[in-house]
Amino acid sequence: MDIEFSLAMPRDAIGIPMVRRVVGDALRSLGVTEECVSDILLATSEACANAVRHGGPANRYEVMATIGNGRCELRVADEGEGLHMIPRQYPSAETENGRGILIMRAVVDDLSFDITPGRGTTVRLSKELDWDEDAIAHHLTLDRHLAGV
């Protein structure tokens, strides 16, 4: 079972809750655990907030999701200037910004960036899904793996 969808969002913070709703509802409807959904939504919110903040001059950004083979992959693409440096450690407590990338790294299995200076950044988040015991999607994934053995 593979599910793919994309959202073209205005570069405005008001759209971030809508992205969270769509992604969260898709994962919950498949039977992903609430803890796993929360991790994915936290990382997605951070990536979207960065696109809203740094994605200009374009007035839109895109969120692309793929759920399949026991994983969720999200890509958040903007058309901003691109990242100049990836932080290696958390900034001091007095600093208001700069924690988003490190937060994303802490809650997903894989985080990568496709950066084209002056043309945009795509953030790729990937996480193995944890399933509720009675999740039908989990059983379908297991059946597919067993059928391939």
C-alpha cells in the first residue's frame, strides 16, 4: 500500500495547521501510533515554518508526502535563498531561533536537505512507522513482506 499526496501552501503561517491536519489524519487513519504521528507532525511543522520564514520571494511552498512500506517520507520545498549552514548543536537558551533543524533531527530517522542557493531548499524527512496493534495497514505491510519471502 502506497499513499502519495501533495499540498501547495501559501507562504503564511496560517497554513501550517492545515498541513498538520492532513498529514496527521492520513497517518491516524492507517493506525499509526499517536507518539509516532506526533514526532512526524513536529518535524513537519518545523520544516514548514522554515519554508514560511525563509522561502521567499515565492509566495507558496509545497509539501509532498509518501506513506508506504512501513515508512512516511515528507518533502517540504520552497524557493528561497537556501540554507547557508546546518547547525551542529543547539544555540544558547537566550537565542530565539535556530533549533528547528536539530528538533527535526531528534524526532525522525532521516533528515536531509537538497539546497540550490538562490533557487530553494527541499527538506526531506523520513520515519519508520510504529503501528497500533489493530492497525490494518500494519498487517497489510507484514503480509507483503511475508509474501516476498
